[in-house]
Amino acid sequence: MTTATSPEPKKAPAEPSDALLRQFIGYNMKRAYMQVQDDLAATLAPLGLRIGTYSALAVVVGSPGISQTQLSQVLDIKRSGVVVLVDELEGAGVLERAPVPGDRRAYSLRVTSAGKRLWQKAEAEVRAHEAALFADLAPEDLRQLHDLLARAARSAARHRQEETT
Amino acid sequence: MTTATSPEPKKAPAEPSDALLRQFIGYNMKRAYMQVQDDLAATLAPLGLRIGTYSALAVVVGSPGISQTQLSQVLDIKRSGVVVLVDELEGAGVLERAPVPGDRRAYSLRVTSAGKRLWQKAEAEVRAHEAALFADLAPEDLRQLHDLLARAARSAARHRQEETT
DNA sequence: GTCATATTGTTCATTGACGTAACAATCCGG
DNA sequence: CCGGATTGTTACGTCAATGAACAATATGAC
């Protein structure tokens, strides 16, 4: 007898739990991410941003002149999806659709000066909220988690793509 | 010079990226979890399960006799949501709504023998897929990631709850 | 040059997974 | 016994994202 719990949980469990799910890394990712997602949405709302528009803004800030198709690839959504995001950001005066010299079909997305300021505000805001959320973890643990998540994402992406190939 | 990229990304970026987002732990969680989610859905589909029903099945297996309200609390969804899940599982002969002796309103959820077998199959299947997904990480790293995610989820849950309180 | 084919952005309908609000049946405490 | 809570249920709304079409434009073969 290693663990001295009740030997036979035949009928009603005193404490229902998701113990069987917690063995999986994916489930723990979900649990953690759901918290981050909810907090992030609440953080961005006062800035007039949703998670989708916030992500799009970040990519355009970091990659000025990007096209909507490229943006859809980076965000891993369909082209029809970015239209909504860019419409919203453009309507807020945060982003603009500039014409591409060589191609009259595509747009060159750029942030306005107001957009740049909004991003800096959002970036600081999100960073602060994330720090507060994970305040129970030591800085070294956070760094480690960040690195492991990035590697896990790469590993999963690679192996999933190989399946399809 | 470590990386020899162009020093001034004024106009069109050669390689658009989500670099500005990857600084955040939450974004890396999302990237990793999305991969897991897609793979999980594909893994469960042949078994006739969706992520929602799979999660519900796991909880009922681990907590026999649980009520739908309790299940909604563990899964962190509304009671109206579990009705759909339990309906589906019951329709597949995986689960049954047994009457609760003392309370004629509630149901005592239990897995059938077929349900128990289905869960064992799903559990093994998911474990194998997860191992393949994260094959690039050393076992020790995986263990570490599992632990850090669990702690991060707890930390976030605690701090978010304190805000509301 | 011309024409088939691909690409870009867009619109619209649909889907899926939730939440909200109401409701009947049932339980509980005074 | 009765007002108020709890359980499961139903109908409806919401929100983000997809899929399928489409017009405008670009590209490449000939």
C-alpha cells in the first residue's frame, strides 16, 4: 500500500476531479491558457482591442508592409478572417491599407502613429498582467517555461506537418 | 555579428513573423495548445469522441456517481453545456444517467463497461499521440514542462480569482 | 499580344462551442 | 406547509472562424 486513500471508490466520490486528464500535458496547457486568454481579453478590452486584433496589430508593427495573405499565414487563420481584423483596426485609425507599388490586388499594411502608440500601451499592459498572473513562479521557472513551450510548439508543429506530408 | 539580417526593416519585411508576440508566455501556450488541440481532435474522431465528450468521459470514469452540476464545475462550463455532452455519450452507450437514491432531481453519472473500454482505448491513444507530438523534447524536459504548466495554471487561477474577490 | 491559370481581397452563409434566460420538477428549512 | 434554492432541460443568442463563391488583377505558356 503506497497511498493510503480509500481502497474502493465504488459509489459517490467525495471530491470529483479531473485527475485523469491532468496526466496529459495538453490538458495542462489548456487549463493554463484558458486563464491567460480570459485575463488577456479583459486587459485588452479597455484599449478597444480583442485578442485577434491585438495579435494582428503586433504582427503588423513587427512586419510593416505585410500583406493580408501573409498576415493570415502568420496568424494561422484564413484570408477571410483577416479582413474582419484589418477592417476593425483600420476603422479605429490604428492601421491603414496602403497600395502596393507593383501589385494592385494586394495591400501593404502599416500602423499609423496612433497605432504604434496603442501597441506600446498594449504591450506594456499585457506584460504587466502576465507577470502578475504567474507571480507564483520564480523568474528562472518562468524563463524555463517560456523556452519549453516554444520548443514544444515547434516539436508539435513539425511532427504534425510530417503526418500530412 | 551573430545574425546577419538587414539592419533596417523600413519597408517590406523579407520574413514576416510573430516575433513581437512570442515574447509572451501566453502566446507560446496558445501556439503549443492549438497544435495539441488539432491533433487531439483528429485522434479522438475515429473513436467517436470530441474533445468535450472525451473530457467528460474522463471525469466520469475518475469520479463515478458524479452529478451533472458537479461535472459542469469540474469541466468549467455551464450546466446547459453538459446536457449536450452527456446526451451524446449516453446515446453512444458509453454513459448512463442513473437515479440518485436521495434526490430525484439529480442524475448519478456512470460509465458502462463499453464506456470503460472506450476510455482505456482513448487514454492509450492520446498518450501515444502526445508522446509523438513532443518527441523532440527530452523526457526530463517533458516532466519539467508538465510540472511548470500545472503550477502556472494554479498561479493564474489564484491571481485571477483574487481580482474578482 | 492572348489566353488559361493563379493569386488577392472580399462577401455571405454556415458551423461549433459556448453562454443566458427561462422553465418544471424537486428539495430544503423554518 | 410554503417560499426559496437547486437540478436538469430547452430555446435562443453570440462570437469567432471556416468554406465557398466572386471580381479584379497578375503571371506564364504559347
